[in-house]
Amino acid sequence: MGGASIWHWLVVGVIVMLLFGRGKVSEMMGDVAKGIKAFKKGMAEDETPTATTTHTTTVATPVTTPAEPVRTIDHQTVTTTTPVVETTPVGERKAG
């Protein structure tokens, strides 16, 4: 119990084949194989140093100055006043 026997994997495989179809599973496996090959090729390229010298050309971009200097906004301190609200005691309210 609890172990994955061969019958367990056969049932899982049959269910996957029924859900996805034989063609879809083979396409996915082919894509996985291509990915593994590309990964191995990339790892092999990283390990071997290149013997040939490659020449790269860099193009300098011209530095342009703005037509007029950048203007900044002066920060101003803003003072706010709290409005005074007059309250009337409960006993002195007018009935209306």
C-alpha cells in the first residue's frame, strides 16, 4: 500500500493517453527532447572558450544639450488655518 507499482503507472499512462491523445503526448515529448538538446548545447558553448576573435563595432551616440535649461519649481511653504467652529452647549440650543 502507498507504493507506486507498475500497475499504478500503467493506469496513469492510459488516462493521460485518453485525455491528451497519442499525437499530443508525442509532440510534448519531442518538445522536451528539443529543450534538453538546446540546454546541453548552451552549456557546452559556455564551457569552451572561443578561439576565434570577434570584432565588434560600437557606434557612439551624439550627446546633445537641451535648447534651454531645465526649469525647476520652487517649493513654497503653505500654511493652513484651522476653521474655528463655535459650539453651543446642549442646554442653550434653540428649539425650533
